[in-house]
Amino acid sequence: MKTLIFNGSPRNNGGTATLIKELEKNLAGEVNVISSYKANISPCIDCRYCWTNDKCSIDDEMQKVYRLINEADNIIIASPIYFGEITGSLLGLMSRLQYYYVARKFRNTEILSVKKRNGVLILVDGGDGYADNAMSIGKALLRKMKSEFIGSVYFSGTENVPKNKTIVPENIFAEIKALSINLSKIPDTETDQERQARIYPILLSEYNPAWPQWFAEEKVNLERLIGIENIARISHFGGTSIPGLTAKPTVDILLEIVETIDIEELIASMPNEEYTCLRKEGNSLSEHDRVMFLKGYTDTGFADKVFHIHVRYPGSYDELRFRDYLIAHPENAVEYADLKRKLFKDYEHDRDGYTAAKGEFIRRVTKKARKL
Ligand SMILES: Cc1cc2nc3c(=O)[nH]c(=O)nc-3n(C[C@H](O)[C@H](O)[C@H](O)COP(=O)(O)O)c2cc1C
């Protein structure tokens, strides 16, 4: 689980910082805190570079934050209230979310991966007791980051305590704790299968031009581990191999091995800590796969780069025909991407169901591809 917290307070030990620390204590998984006062992030200058380019022109720490937003399961905006609003510094940082708005409006592109993100607001003020504006802008900003508002904690009254001290009442701590449990959402009675579905959800990502490079790097790894003499061909296939396609960010690799290789030796040459080997028994491998290796499945969820390596004897495979057909027929690639987006909503935590539902389209296109 990944949580991204935006901290809009300049004070190290104020109310906002205290509540963030309390929340961090109770949160499972990876937590990143971005302080608007400390980060090297400039406000948007409305240069309009992103109207025509898939990038923000300002090369600063926000580039990392865009990645963190994309990967986050939870996004938290925590800020003091200044003049009835979240702080100007945090608003400055948030102005860089314009990049997402422009992509949607002018380039018809969704930059953020389709995944469920929880959104939370934590607000702190001196004692006015008026948080409506901050609440409303906070919710709008969460929406811009494609996160769903699930709750807020509002602590009003830091100025009622002595200077340089912030005493947070117990009931506010209790609210933070309840929120963190909600964010961690790990049911007590979870089965192994439910856990797998939760920590390895189906993700859909806009096309990432780095995918071919990930493939190239892994190809070198495989050649080193298995030995070039044992390999007939290594190919990149699946959604990430089709330029421009919205895809599950998993690099599928077809590894054709020479028939003389001993499969047990092959398995032994793949380090256990990096590769999980699936065998025919009990696993839903393709009828052609001798074995399959998964890479990038950590105990807490996906690593940054995820690979499925399908091991087969040399042959003529439909998966490669399907890939080549979609590369040559972009209109079908668009149709495929639309279908995946639609299915995603129904099958977020049901990998097999999702794959089955795509089957009809794949069969239809493969039939056409075979005739070429
Ligand atoms: C520039 C400025 C404007 C403020 N405006 C408000 C306000 O409109 N309402 C209010 O209740 N407190 C206001 N405060 C008080 C802060 O919200 C309060 O000190 C809060 O504890 C600051 O958050 P922190 O403790 O996390 O730094 C303001 C403080 C500053 C410095």
C-alpha cells in the first residue's frame, strides 16, 4: 500500500505536523510526505507547454510527485487554514495539477492510471472554526488526482494553547486512528486469494514509452541467466508492446527456449528471490507455456517494474500475430483500449474474470491476423 501526504504547513511541530506523524504511525506500507514549503516545486506559470506536450515544462521535484500520485493508493492533503483557505504555498504546489486538467481537456488523454485511490483531508486552524472553503478546495484537488474522498479530520483551536506548543486533544487523535484503519483496509478474515486480489489489483496505465526499454533490460537479464545458446528467441508482446496503447503495466515476454534444454535446470538458474515460477499444476498457464516466471510481485504489492515471462518451445504464436495486427491497425488498438477501460470498472480485483472478458475481442482480432 502506498500513501502520499501533502503537508501545507511551514512548522515542524505544529498541529498539521503532529497529525501527520500520528497518521504515519498507524499506516501500513510505503508513506511519502511532500512538504510544500520544503520541496523544490514551483507554481504553475501557465506557459501552456502541456497543451501540446505530454510533459510539464518545469523540471523540478514535481516530476517525482506526478509519479507518486500515479502510484498512490491513498492521497492525503494536510494543511493549516490561512485566511479561511489551505495555505498559499500548498495551493502553489497544487497549481501544477493543471497538467492533468489540460491533458484531459485539450489532449483527450488521461495521464493518471485507472486505479482506486482514497482521498483524505486534514485541516488545522487557530480557532475560527470555519473550514468550508478549505474543505471544498481540498476535495476538488483530490478529484483532480483521481482520488475518492473518504473522510476528513478537522482540528480547530491551536491558538488556544501556549506559544510553541500544540496540544492535540485525544478525540482528534482517535479520529486520525480511525481514519488510518480505514485507509489501511486490511480485513481480519481475508483469505489468501482475497489478499492477492487486494495487493495485486488490475491496473491500467496510459502508454509508457519506457516499456520497450524495460523489455530490453529484462531480455539482457534472461540471456545472462539462461545463456544465449539455450534461447531461440525473446519477444515483447501484450499491451505494453503496442505503442500508444493503454495497458496493464506488465511487460509480457515470450521466451522461446531450445528443445534440448532441461526445464528443471532452467528453473534452477532463475534466482528465487526475483522470479516466482508457475508450473502447470494448479496454475492457469496458457496451453503452450512450459512454465511461467513472474517478476516484480513483492510481499506488499507490485514493484515498479513487473514482468510475466512465458517459457515455450520455438513455434508460431498467436500472441505475436495479435501484437503485429494491432500495431498495423491503430483503430483496433483504440477499440481494445476502450474495451479494457470499460472492463476495468467491473473486474478491478478479479484478474481471471478480466482476462476472460477480453477473450472475445482477442479471438476476433487473432482470427483476422491469422489470415494475413
Ligand atoms: C497567515 C496566517 C493566516 C491564518 N488564518 C487563519 C484563519 O483564517 N483562521 C484560523 O482559525 N486560523 C488562522 N491562522 C492560524 C493557523 O491556522 C494556526 O496557527 C494553525 O495552527 C497553523 O497550522 P500548524 O500548526 O500546522 O502550522 C492563520 C495563521 C497564519 C500564519
